[in-house]
Amino acid sequence: MADRKRILFVSRKSNYAGAVRVLWDIIRLMDRNKFEVHLLIDGKKGEAIEELSQLDIQLHYLPIKKELKLFRGRTTWTTNTRIRHKTYQGLLNHIRPHIIYFNTNGNTQVLEWSKAAQSTVICHLHGVGEGLTQQGYDKNGQPKKVNSQRQRITKQIPDYYVACSCACKQVLIQQYQIDTSKVHYFPESVNPQKITANSIEVKNISNQYKQSSEEILIACIGNFHFRKGPDVLFRAFALALKQYPNIRLLWVGNVNKNLSTASTIQQIIEDNQLANKIHFLGHRNNVYDYITASDIFILCSRDECLPLSILEAMKLKTPVIATDVGGVSEAIIDENTGILAPSEDIQAISNAIIRLAKNPELRSHLAKNAAQILHEKYDVQPYVNDLEKFLQNI
């Protein structure tokens, strides 16, 4: 056991966000005979902390950033940088990790401090929008520019990069000019054994929201954010509803009432009389039950990498409609494992909804193919096995 490689994973979050769930699976499945695993949380404690404490890991925390906003909030300072740096340095001296593995490029401060460490630094990037080509959206829904500090550190500090999609890999190579030998592609993966639905709950959901056996349930899983395209989805849904009235939409995820487009969305709902056809369910712990109870899964995002929700729908054999952004097309092969539509193309999305709603044979065909490709390409155990080989060879 003495020759085990010591790995310090660094995460900004300890919740169940997509990229974080991938990290938890990596940690859970890593061979403890080969690796001594540490996890550093650089942020507030989230709902996954209790689960993490049950894993065979050593859990560490950095003091949470204290921020001071000056002059109408335009300048932000972290006021405890020194103590954070000292705590991190002390942790490195204590662990002496062979590898420091960042689960995002958002820990800019800690990532920069790692440059002086006697360790190999790896940055795992879960999306082309993760501070690479854009960084979210401003209050008017316009793409933000990439933070220059984040861009500089991402380009200079890591020794290796792990990209979760081919789209992300191409951004690193073509736009960041990273040497191809430093960029390693590991497609986003899921643990199929954990993606199961409760048959009783599935039946209850179906009975609750389907008013007849002919009605088609459509599910969207995600936070109510501009990048997830709720306005696009609702417009497309309203258009489809005119030609095929037997459809109903379930939005599962936190609803942000302060979203800049909230008033626009409310207007879409009122103008098209959608109040009885769209159900906002908020955060739910049993999202797999809702996906399984639905006839169609849909995601109209403006910015994605390779969303876990799509892979989860594929595993649960619910046919997928998705916008062709980021690495989505790497899993959703149009007309084979799902239906792709151009981003913002309301007519194309509406046509896809109507087509799948009317064609149960096509839904079954897409779902079967999707489940097969998920098994072949996106299973987490082979993913972790390959990642272990990569880490051992460093």
C-alpha cells in the first residue's frame, strides 16, 4: 500500500450537479490498492457532503472566500486570501500529492497556487462553455466574455487536461493552442446501476399528469436558466400544441423567478394559454421516475457540453430531442439515438415534438439504439478503468 499514488481532487461544489456527480463516481470506483484519495472542497458544504463522508476518502476544506464589494458592486476582493493560501500550502505539505486533479477550471486561485507544488496538475473540463468559449450569460441573456484571468490560468498551469467531449477537446487544441499530447478525451459517463426508477412512482406520476392514454408526457430536467432555453422550449411547445393537443410538459428543476427572461416566458404562457399544459415541479430527488414516466425527454439548451440528463434519459429508454450544441451530437446521433434540432430553431423543435408524439414506433427505435450506445460508450466503470491507467502512467 506504500507505493500507492496520492491524488488530491479539488472541487468547488459538494452537491449533485452533473460534473460533480461524475467526480463522485470516479472517487467511489477508484482502486484503493493503487490510489490514496483525498478530496478538497473549495466552497460551501452542499447536500452531497453526507454521502461523501461515507466514502473511503480523506475530506478537507478550504476557508470559504470572503468577498468585499466596492462602488456599486463593480469591484470584488477576497479578503482572506492569505489564510486560504496558507491553509492550502499546509495541506499540500501534509499530503504531498503526486497528482492534483481539478474538477473544473473555476478554482482559479487554488489552481494558480498549485503551480509551485511538486505535483502533476490536471484540469478536468466538463464543457466548452466552462470558461473556455463563454462564461454563462449576463442579465440581458447575452453571452459573457471569458474571464481573462481564468483563461490565462487554464492555458498556463495544468500539465494535462481531461476533456469530457470532443467539442471541449477541440476548443483546447484549436483555440487555446494546447499541445495534443496534453489533452486526453474521456467522454462524460454515468453509473447505469444507479439510474433506476421506482415502478410505483412512475405509475403515480403517469396517472397524475396524463388525462388519457393518448396523452404524451414531455419532460425537461434542469435549472430554470437562460442557457437551458426555457423560452425556446415553451415557444416550440406552444407551436406543437396547435397541431397536436395531446401533449403535456413537465419542467423538473429549480425555477429562477428573477431570470431576465421571466416576464417573456410568462407572456408566452399567457398568450398561448399554456398554464394547464406546463407543470413546474421544482427540485425533485426522484428525477429518474419523471424521466421514465415521460414519453419524450427534451433539452433546448443554448450552451452545453455533454449533459448527464441526456445520458440518463438514454439509459431509462426515454427518447431524446435536443439542440445541437457543444458535445450533444456525440451522444445524440440524429435519427438514430435521438432527434437533433438547431439551437433556437423553434419550428424544428416543434416538428420534432409532433413527430415523436405521433410515432410510438420511432420513439421505441430511438430509445433502443440510445440505450445500446450508452452501454457501449458511456458506462462509468470502463471510464474509471481507463482514467486509472492514465493517472498511473503519469
